[in-house]
Amino acid sequence: MMKESLGRERCEELAKSSSFYRKVYSEIEEVGWESLRRLGGDLTFFSFHILDKKGRAHMLELQLDRDYPKSPPSLSADVPYMFTLEWSASSRLKDVMHQFQKHLDSLQEFWSVLDDIDKFLCVVDAKQPSRASPIRRIHAGNGCNIIAHINFNDPKSLPECRFIGPEPPAINNLHMLWRRNSKKWSKEKSFPENLECILGTELPKPPGLLQVEDDHQQVECGICYAQFLPTDEELGARSGTRTDYTCENISCNKSFHSLCLTDWLRSITTTRQSFDVLFGNCPYCSDPVAVKINNMNKID
């Protein structure tokens, strides 16, 4: 909030000195000061924070020339490729944001595949894997690694894979299994399921992965600190249920009752609502979270 306030005050001062500054100031205001994250001293460079449909956070950086808007802004972002900006002399920053949002929408399936890999397989040398890279280096056991290249235009299709490691017999075996079984790849299955099916083995899992399928392991909610919600008729079908939401940040992986998380998000002023989904940040790691509101909890 302090950075946003200082950035806005700086813009207001500059807006008094030239038409260029006044234009940039008014266009940032159209987009929304709450989305502004960085601001250059001369207002020619800034970045915006944007959430996609799944609540993933993205940063869009813009560089303006002094003859803006005759020249379009230069853009960079954490995406595998940048879209072609449609621009005219009458275009504004809000048009850039709209086009970028459409570009994010087109990449949802690609990022869902990467999320499955990052969450359920052991990705080597990547505490927070890049969303811009279609490549993942996956630990396959016995000192072997799989270099997988995901097609961002068709992310559920058979990926390009290379196998590396110190032991030639183990690598040759992986090559043989891949050639023999690659036809088994199915777009109906997740990436980890397909990979394990083709290689005929269970691949190593990332440290700290919660085995929620294990009925004997109960996970406490990070907000109410209880394993189960109270037994209460007012909670309806959720009465007595266990945690049902887990932060997607694999280094956090905190679990919550979605009901508790919904109540917590509503208490935070920066939380946004779109239709029946609340967008906010994890109470523990501050990564984006998105929670669907249950009918009994919708805001009137």
C-alpha cells in the first residue's frame, strides 16, 4: 500500500508538468492503482500485477517511448511467448491489459499441465519453476533425469523427451520403454499418469507432497487448526468434513477447509470476487489462491 501511495503521488506531481505525464497518469488510473507494482521515475517503465482464471499471479512489464502513444509500448511477461499487440494511435494501456488477459486465457491448459508436473513429480533444480519455460527436468530415479518439452499449442499431446544420466544401461532402458509405449499416451490422463504408464514405474515424488488419499493421515486446517469442521446442521453437507483445499505452492502446500479460507479471504481488503470465485493470497506464503464460494456462503 505504501509503494502504491508513493507511486501515485509521484505520478500526480509529474502529471502537472507535461501532456505525456498527464496521459500516462490517466491511463494508469484507468487500469487501477491496486494493480501497479513498479514505477520508473520518469513514468516510461512500470509493471502490473494480474491474476489469471486460476488465480495464478503474473507480472506484465511495459516500457514506453517518449512519442507514446504513436509508438506502442514494449512488453515482457512470464509467458512462453508474447502475443502480437494490436495497436493504434488511439489505443490505451487498458487495451494492452485486455489483450494480455486474453493471452493468459489461451495458456490455461499449458499451465495446468505444468502445475501437474511441478506438484506431483520431482522437478530438478527448481524451487519455483518458471511459467515462461515449456521445459521441465524431472527426476526418474537411479540417477536418471527426463528433459520434457511441453508443446504450449497442444500441451496435452505427447511431449518431446530426452533422457540423461550417468548409467548407459538405465538410460537405454528408458529410451526403449519410451519408443515401445509412447502410443499409450492419452490426452484424457494427466502428464504424471501418462509418464508413469509409458515407463512402467512410479516416479519419485517431490518432498513434502501430501498423501491426501491416505485415510489414516489427517491434515489440520491452517486457519482453524482442526482436522474436521464442526458437526453442525447449519453447515449442511460440509458438517464434519476434512480439509479440502491445498495451496498450490509446493514449498508451502498448506491445507485449509475451503469454508475457513473463504471467511479469511473476506476479511482481507485486497480480496477480489469474480462471479462465485474469491481471488486472494495464501495466509502463509502469499501466493495467489482462488476459492469457489459455496451456495450457502455467497454474498447477498
